[in-house]
Amino acid sequence: MTVRTGRVELTPAAEELLRRLTGNHGPVMFHQSGGCCDGSAPMCYLRGEFRVGASDVLLGHVAGDTPFWMSADQFAYWSHTHLTVDVVPGRGSGFSLEAPEGVRFLLRSRLLTDEELRRLDAEPPLPDGADHSA
């Protein structure tokens, strides 16, 4: 198995919330669609309840085995960035598992360094929904 350059990670607060959510609900996944309602808020779903499409891209796994997917259209805008999933007070989407907790996941980003971009250029393309199931 090839170790890829990291594109996404969690803050300690987001990792703690994810631990609670998986403890209460079982395995979960993230999906970032860039839809109209929550902008930069990644949605957290029970694994298997959200169907990943062929045009979704698997950015990687966070907190061990939690997949983080992004729509290909959104990835075209974010491909040059490293993403950090954070958690902040407030009400997010009613569809995301953290909504009843009074908090919401939020993406923070930074530009990838020249070294990270060089490593990414040397790696195979990211898997997509046609290659994997969530």
C-alpha cells in the first residue's frame, strides 16, 4: 500500500467529536459537496448511508479509517490546498451527524507547499467513487 501525501486532517477537537460520534453511531464518513446550503461544512454521515458517486474523489482517511470524500467539481477548486476539519459552536446541517450536538464541522485550508505539490504530482490519481465504496 502506497502512503500518500496527506490532504486532509482533523483538529484535536474534531477528532474528539468524531470519536464520540463513532462511539454512538458506528463507522462514519465525511463528504464535502460544495452544495448551496453549508458551503465549507463537510457533512458527516453513517458509513453506507450516503452513496458515493463515480465523480466523488477520496482525499484520504482521517482518525484512522474514516474516509473523506469530495465531489470532483469541488476538488477542482480545492486541489491545491491542505484541508483541516475543525469543529465550532453552532448549528450545522440537519443531515450531518453532529447537528444535534450544538456544533458543526468546518473546513480550514492552507495552500500546499511546493514540496507537497511535487510529491502529489508523483503519486497516482486519487481513487474515485467508481473505484471504491464508502
